[in-house]
Amino acid sequence: MFIPVIRSESTWGSIAIFIAILIGIPFASPIGVNAEVQSFGATDDPIRMLELAVRGNVELNKIREMPFAKLPLSQQQTEQASTILWDQYQRRIRSNRAEEMQSKKIVVGKYTMRFDYKVFGDQPSNGRSLYLSMHGGGGTAPKVNDSQWENQKRLYSLTEGVYVAPRAPTDTWNMWHQAHVDECFARLIENMIVFEDVDPDRVYLLGYSAGGDGVYQLAPRMADRWAAAAMMAGHPNNASPLGLRNIGFTIHVGQNDNGYHRNKIAAKWSEKLANLHSTDPDGYEHHVRIHQGKGHWMDRQDAVALDWMATFTRNLRPQKIVWKQDSVYHHRFYWLAVDPSQVLADSLIVATHHGQSFDIETKDVKKLTLRMDDSMIDFEQPITVTAGEKVLYEGKVTRTLDTLVKTLTERGDPKAVFSAEVKVEVD
């Protein structure tokens, strides 16, 4: 493939050269250049330039460095670009991760998470649901955790969906809520979206015993990944329920499950969630069931949780976000993002969005990024970002390829892509 040297006075000629340099393509003489490529300079169309870069197999994050990635996009161009970028991203995933899907192993640094899965029912038109089911065990011999994994594989069945039983990467008491688990799950979800046509708005988390410990921790800190979560026979340790505001959350514990006071703590969490829902009626949908006469093993009565969860669909653009950082940090949550330097343990942000208005409440975070798209705002009108009575930003925002690429590559989730962002400083 050849990219022409277009006349020096053409900005787009420089861009074409820049693309060629990045991907190592030789230049052609202006003589005999095909009309299609020549048109890139004439149309001043960032979509045509994106198509050129994609055909040249430019890494997506390299596209962000190109001048046309900062140009404003129309709504139609944004839709076109989103399709082009997702198609290219899927191709990369299928090429680069086919082996790990075949071997059923996710490797993150020094940690390996094995997994097994089964597909149930017919695929809905908008994609399959996905259930990540964490086994029990904990700080014990590997063979014990292996047997718990084998049990988890067959513990539940679905009417429809992909049922995934991962094997914890370690054999520690906190095996399901160490930092590498978040990374492993993020990669696994990304793979399932591509290889098994999973709908990213219908991803569910569940776990039993030590796996239930993991649900208490992972459900709030990764809430923008889930539609709902189910905790079976676990213990929350130091987890906070605040991040559960926009997902369904259900707890199932045996009445006689006295180990680590699981039964009493489940009852306390029932009160916490009820109080949160009472003060915020649009959030904290929950269901807590203490199974009478049952101990740590509930004789599969807890399986009703799966049907309850299936009634929920993720809302990635809620009107209100409650983001409380855990000891395992995240830099993005729904339509908010923070710089790594701004992440603090136990920091809290409450953000609300109504039409063109956004409001931020926080005492902990000084710099914050708000993401948005056409489903959230009217780009023809200005937006206002406030912190109480102080105006942090007022004006229009611009859709760009830069933000589309950034938000796609952060998550590998086609529904978690935003087209514009605004950075604000909270005094």
C-alpha cells in the first residue's frame, strides 16, 4: 500500500505522511496516485482518515496521537467511528487472544486464572448474558480449592447465558479480592464479549463461601461492570455497600451459618441496604434472604438468586454515581474518571447528572474527568459542571476520536465508549 505525498500546503497531506511514518509505509510519487487516497485531503473528513489508519493497521492508541483525532465530530461521524473502531478492536482480540481462550487461561503478570465455561440456551438478538461464578475454599491446600472449583462448575445452571467458573489464581484466604482478580475479570469479560457474543450490559457476578467474600468486595468496586451480583454464604470483611447504588444486589445466607458471624452480618447488611434505598429510592435495589434451618450449605436454595439477577440490565449512564474507592483502586467508574495520582483509599465522590447539568460532591478528589455522549447531553447546547454553588465548567463540549479510542481501549466494551470528556478541578 502507498500513501501519496500531497501538496505541502495541505494539512491533510501532512497527516497522511504522519500516518505513513507511524506504520512504516513507503511514500509514493504524486504521479499516478489513486483518486480515493487523494480525496482524503480534499474532504477534510476525519472518518476517511480513520479508515486509512485502520487499513494501514495502525495501533488504536497511535491514532490518538494523530492530528485528526482531535477534530470535532458530528453525531453521525461519531456513530461511524464507533463502528469502525469496535470492528478493528474485535479483530485484534480475536487474533491476539484466541490461544488463551482455547487454553482457558488468563495470565496477568505472575498470576494465572484458569476458567471453564458452559453455554446455555439460545442466543438472544442483543447477545448472551454472562455469569461469573466464584468457588469457595480459601487459605488451604490447592487440591481443596481445586475440588471447590470442580463443585462450582456444576453448582448452578442457566436458562440462557454463558456460565463461567474461574479458578482463583492463588490459594489465600482473600483469593477473590486481591488486585489481580479485577484485572483477570476485566480481561475475561472482554474476551467473552468478543468470542461468545456476550452483551456487556448483562454481566452478573456470584460466589459461594470464599467466593461470596469476593462478591462483597468486587461487586461495589467494579459495579460499572455488572448488571447485578449475588453473594452466597460469604463475609464482607471491610467492604462498603456504597458503590452498589446502580446494580441489583442479593444476599443468601443460612440461618445457622455462624462461622465468622456470616448470618448476623448478612442481617446487618440487609439493614444497611434498606437504609440506603430508603434515602435514595432510585438506587440500591436489593434482596436479602436468610434461609431458615440451613447452615453454611444451603442445599442449592440460593440458586433462586440467578433468576432474580437476570431481571437487571446494567445502566452505565445513571443519573447518580456513588464512587467509594476500596483498597484496590480503580481509575474509572461509570461516566467518571480520575488520574492515578488522584486515587486515595476510601475516597468518596457523589456525582449527579440531569440534562445539561452535572454536580460533583467530594472532599477527597481535586481533579476529575466527566465523560459523556449523545445519549446524555445535547452537544449543540452548553453544559454546566458545578460543585455546590461553584461553577467548575460552563460551555460546549466536543466529540473526538481521541475520547472514543481512549474509552474503548480502557475497557474493550463497545457500550462503555464515550465521545467527549471534560476535566475539572474541585477546590
